[in-house]
Amino acid sequence: MNTIKIEQHPSEETLKKAGIRTWPIWTKEESEFDWYYDRQETCYFLEGEVTVTPKDGDPVEIHKGDLVIFPAGMSCTWKVKNAVRKHYQFES
């Protein structure tokens, strides 16, 4: 089963080592939508609160300060409860 991995409040050293602060930024207002990950995505939440529910899986709460990996091949529903601003990078 594909699982969402979350590291809460990673160190600044971890963020620098991965170059996360140089990644593009994605924003989204409060909303709900379906999504499919054709590639793995790693992202770092600068703002917001989201519940992501994988198809046939349990809801996962994501908050400001979370470093998250969404696996390739996962279908899910995003419920953006508070507007999101995040750095992101897709696996090439």
C-alpha cells in the first residue's frame, strides 16, 4: 500500500541539505479536489492545513512545518482547510 510519509518540523539543516527553499512554491485556497500522483512529490508546508485521504486509506492531517512525501501511483482527495503555501518537487 502506498503511504504518505510526514516529518514534522524538520531541522533547518535538513531543509538546506535538500535545497528545499529553492524549490517552486504552490498555493491553494480552501477547497476540495481529487488528485493522482503519477510521480513522487516531496513538499514542505510553509502555511496551511490539509486533510489528504488516499483512496482506500485513512485520512492524513498535514500542517505548517511538515515535510511530506506523496508516493507515485497514489489517488487521493485533498481537503484544504486553511490556505496552503508549500515548496514542492516532483521526482524526475
